[in-house]
Amino acid sequence: MKQFDIYTTVGGTYSTKPRPAVIIQSVAFDDFDSLTVIPMTTIEVNSDFRVKIEPSEENNLGIIGFVMIDKLTTIKKSGLGEYIGHIEDKYIDQIENALLKFIGLKR
């Protein structure tokens, strides 16, 4: 389990059903019993805080997904399900930039 891996998750305010989520928490905090993730959806919304991810062999998504930066959440590690894949480098910059903007660390 590492940063930018995609797992199914259950838990968090916006995730009442199992859904893919991107691990955003640094591996430096593996000892915590919680995990910060960004849930994904298949519903496209015109927003600076949704990053479109095309399916690939590396991410193993079956359809286009959208990382919901605006739904950043922390779950119990017990809510982590199956490994799906890993976000490619070409999307990581987009996710990081949107996240920094969302939490107000980038002007």
C-alpha cells in the first residue's frame, strides 16, 4: 500500500458503498490506524477539483473515473478493500495541484 495506489474503500462521509479511492497519505504515516484517501466516481462534473483518469493497464480501472479532490476524507484502515491499481505519473501532478489549490496552499 503506497501513495497513489487505488483501492476499494468503505467509509468516510461520501462513501456509503464500496468505491475506488486513491491513497493520498504519505507512507511516512503507515503507523496510523487511519488513512487519508480521495474517493473516485464515474460521474463527470465540471470542476477544477475533479481529475479525469482514463483506464489503463497500470490503474486497472474498467471505465473512466474522476478523482474527487473536493471529497478528500480519512477512513479507518479496516475500510480498505482490494487493490485495484496505481495512478500514472501523468495524473499525479494534476491531483497534487488540485489538492493544493483545494486546501489553499497554492495561489
